Amino acid sequence: MKRKRFTEEQIIGILKEAEAGAKSTDLCRRHAISEQTFYRWKAKYAGLEVNEARPSVRPYLRPGHTTRILECALQSRGPVEVVTAYRRPRPT
């Protein structure tokens, strides 16, 4: 897989320079990118701030983790409540 040369923060910085009034051809030459890349970035990241570019870090559970969590819950002494997410009740 090809390695990315610019981080999202750097891309947004380049786009901020363009919004400040720099010419796109000069920016492309200075940062060694093609105009196609510049306009693709502009379509994707236009109007974003640096803190909005990256999604917030969310914990990720692998399939094995959920079974271990359920096993631990079943072995506990208290009542077990299993909650299923995104499941609609059946119509009666």
C-alpha cells in the first residue's frame, strides 16, 4: 500500500494558505503536488479545522472480546443484563 506523504493536518494547512489568498499553482509548486491533488483535497477537506479532520478515537472490540465479556458476566454472581444495540422490537 502506498504511503501518504502528507498528514491531514498538513493538508488542511495547505488549504488554509489557499484561503488566505495564495495562488493554487504556487502552492502546488512549493509543496510538490499536482493541481489535481490540490483540488481533490479541496473537495474533501474544504472548511474543516484540524480538530475536525480526524475522527475521535473510539474503543474497538474484536469479536473475541465480546465473547470474553459475556463469559465474565455470566460467571458473576449478580443478574446479567444483555443489551443489543441497533435492534428494533418486532411489531406485535
